[in-house]
Amino acid sequence: MKIIFYDAKQYDIDSFEKQRKNYPDIESIYLEADLTEDTARLAEGCEGVCAFVSSTITGSVLRRLHEHGVKLLLMRCAGYNNVDIKAADKYGITVLRVPGYSPEAVAEHAMALALAVTRRIHKGYIKVRENNFSLNGLMGLDFHGKTAGIIGTGRIGAAMCRICHGFGMRVIAYDVYQNPDLDFVKYYPLSEVLRESDLISLHCPLTEASYHTETISLMKENVVFVNTSRGALVNTEDLIKGIRSRKFHGVGLDVYEEETENVFENRQEDILESSVTARLLSFPNVIVTSHQGFFTEEALAAISRTTLENACAFERGRIIKENQVK
Ligand code: NAI
């Protein structure tokens, strides 16, 4: 099977080529270009297309892929809110993803953001480099003995619950389904989790039901808020209003609304079309990273392996059902 990889960075190529030795029947073509209506024609002659979470895979893109004979869309990520699934079905394109590559990678990044922003590591780092050894502005909070509120306790949320438990926190959670493995976690309605928690971390998918959920107004004062899931789970204007009204001790974001143009690109020379990023970055108690939660050696190896396994299974007519998006 010939697979064309869109938006392939050098680290993607290295990781996939390392794994591809074990899949000799797969031929790969790597493209720097992202998958769009215009670039879809480059998939001519390829049965499979591999894309990442930062591509917007609309009905028109899928129609073009279908016209060029593509049968399989391999998402090298867990999230798929960027794919028009109904259109994929209409054009007979099977969509497979990598549901759980390294939940710990994302959960550890969520805790890294929570700690960094709570202990003002981002400020301390810069101050000491400037020979400023004063502690003014660096006052932190303990996590030990506090309450962590985890929204979504699937693979990543469960890993975050375990990390918070290890920090000596009381862990409470909200999910539409309770995770039976987390016997140390107490489930409450969303509003109660938001009201009671000192640290809130989002780990649910972006769906119609979870889009712009009313969360900020319910949170307690001086809360630490972390989002490594999807930007649009919260309304960014409400988040900015909350930051301005000094509701938060700190905010750590690996994802934010309108990140799509920025994600994984060096835009140092650009004039950005939106002021969301600039506004978020203007606050001293906010840290933003660019969707790097998944970015560990272990996670990339698992992503490449599962993506190639997905392709091989499809070729043999044995789709891995739990990896299929419908
Ligand atoms: P998962 O599918 O294992 O767990 C998601 C959990 O959210 C499930 O338990 C589900 O019942 C729950 N859920 C669904 N709708 C909900 C709602 N409205 N309110 C509360 N809970 C709800 O997914 P996983 O692997 O844990 O990933 C979670 C999210 O993390 C993904 O959807 C993705 O958006 C994000 N992610 C971020 C990455 C990054 O690099 N920052 C990398 C990978 C995933």
C-alpha cells in the first residue's frame, strides 16, 4: 500500500521510517504541505492518506481524495473533531486513528503546566537569567492536601487522576461515564467539581455537547486551570475575562481556540491574524505551549506503530474496530 503523509515534519519522518522497517509492504511519501482541497490531488495513486490533528479535513477535501482513489484516511492522532466523518462515510473513506498512544505523555504535560504556572517557574527562569534573585512575584501554592477536579476520566484523565493522587491531592471528577479503575476518585456533577476544585484539568473530547461549556464562572477564586484537551471546550473570551478579573492563580494551556494556524509552525516573521494568542500571552500568570502534550519519544513511536498497523490491517480486510472513527 502506498501512503502519502501530509504535513510531515522531520520528527514524523524519522519516527515513521524507524517503524516502517517492520512493515515492508508499505510505501511512504512524505509531504511538507498540509492536506487541503488544493493539495488533495497529490494523493493520486495512493490508497492511504495520513494526516495530523492540525489539518482541517472538510467534506470538500474528502470529496477530492475520493476522486483521486483514496480509500483510507489514517489520522496519526487521537482527536478527530477536525474530520467531517459523515462526508468520509459518504465517500467510502475509512477513517482510522490512534486512540491511546501514551496517555501519560499528555497527563504529565498537564501536570508540568500546572506546576510551572503555580510555582511561577516561567518567571523564575527568566529572572535568574537576568541576575535578579528576588522572590517578588514568585509566590506559589501547595498542591498537597488540595482538591484536583478532573473533567473526563478516559485514558489521559485517568493518568492525570493518578498523578494528582500521587501528589497527595483529593481527586474528584466529572465524566459522562465513571471509570471503574479509579477507586480513589469521587464523581460529582460538573458544577460541583468546578466549584470545589483548586486545580481543574480538562481531559474530555470536543463534541457538540462539550463545545464552549459554561465553566469559568463556576470555578472558585484562585483556581489553577489547565487545558491540554481542546481550546474550544471553553469560550476564550470568558477565559480572558476571568483572567482579567483575577479569578485564576494560574492558567496553563497546551491548546486554545484559533490555534490551527499556529500549531507546529514557526511564525516568527508573521503578523498574526488573530489577537487571541497575544492576549493570552500578555498575562503574567498564563503559560501557553503549542499542542506539545503528545510530544515524547515514546508517544511518537507508538503513534507510528499503530498507524502502520492500522494500514496493514485495512489492507488485509481486518480493520482494528476500536481504532475506527464512525
Ligand atoms: P478518551 O476517549 O480515553 O477519554 C475521554 C473521556 O471523556 C471519556 O471517559 C468520555 O466518557 C469523557 N467525555 C466525553 N464527553 C464528555 C463530556 N461532555 N464531559 C465530560 N466527559 C466527557 O480520550 P483521551 O485519550 O483521554 O483523550 C482526551 C482528549 O485529550 C482528546 O479528546 C483530545 O482532545 C486530547 N488530546 C490532547 C493531546 C495533546 O497533545 N494536547 C494529545 C491527545 C489527546
